[in-house]
Amino acid sequence: MDTFIGARVDGILVSISKNTKDFSHFTAVKDKNIPIAFFDRTNEDLNISSVCIDDYLGGFMATKSLIESGYTKIAHICGPLHIHAFSERVRGYKNALMESNLDVYDDFIFNGDISIETGRNALRFFLNLKNQPDAIFAVEDFTALGVLKELKDLSINVPEDFGVIGFCNDLFGEHITPSLSTIDQKTNEMGEEAFNLIYELIQNNKKDKDNQKRILTPTLIVRESSQKS
């Protein structure tokens, strides 16, 4: 950020790192009246304009899709919960279960990360529980891929015996076996809208006082990994 400020850039687009917990550098940009906007991963407390997907709705849709396919004990692998997007996906997951009168178990939520290894570790954790889940909603597609790889190593049939759905719609999802159900977070549309937002802020000399929130609607993509019925 210091480099950008020193270079006197016209505006800054930011997707917050999942490891970021100190946000003072964004405040410094605001204080200098440099147009700034978040996309994808945002922070609601900073009063900065943003473009993101409706992560709550995406989490709700993913979980509801597994329920409608016949799974009744659905676990969730979440990302770092200080990131608004990930906490909203958890909230959507829980509300979908409650709306369907299904139990929300604390030990069915695995605090993880976006990685194949997290998916593998989470599945091992869940299968060691006395009360085991029969499906997983993973925070991102790479985490879901780790779940699928571990299920394959354990010779557990997907989707007959276990369902999996991810979030993002990464390109690999439709080409693996079984193909991965997911939530499309409209990556291209988000990028275009993020550019439009920062361009408008620059052109119209609008600063943080506007605090525009542009929220895109996710799309459910059902593939083989969750088609139990």
C-alpha cells in the first residue's frame, strides 16, 4: 500500500488475504482520499465500497442442494472466520439445516483453510466421529477436491454413500471424476463490476463516504458429486 500511495495511483482494488487481521493499511489509504474498493473478500467494519457474491445465499444454496439430494447429516469445512465471506457461508449453512429441521452439530464444522490437505484432514476428522456425516459442504473447490481424493483413497462411493459440494466453480471441477457440484461465484462478472466501481469512484471523485455495496447472486451448479437421488 505504501508503494501505491507513493506512486500516486488513481485508485486501488483489493481482495483481502485470508491471513490479514490488521487492516490499518487500508485506513491509511482512506485517510489520503485515494479511491479504494474491495472485491470478493471484504471487511464490513471499514466502510469501504465493495463488490462481492452473496456468500450467505451461496452457503444456503449449497447446503439446501445436499438436503434435497437426500443427505441428512451435512458437515461444513469453513475458512478463517475473520473473513466476512467465510463467516457468511457458515451462516447460510446453518440456516439451511435449521429451515429443514435438521440438527446443527458443533463438531460438524471443521475450522480449516482453502487447500487440498485441509479437505483430506477434515474428512478424516469427521469419519472418526461417533456420529458421522454423510455429506460435506466445503468452503472452496480445492478443499472439496481434498475431500474427494480422501474418499477415493478410502473406497467410499460418491455420491451414493457420501455427497460433496464446493464453492467457487474452479475450472477443474467439471473435468474430474466424479465431477464436482459447486456454487458459481461469478468470478468474471465480479471482476468487471469491481473495475466499473473503482472507475466510477475515480471519475466522479467519490471517496469512502459513498460506501457502495454491490452484491452478485451466486448460481448453483449440480454435478455428479452430490446427485444421490
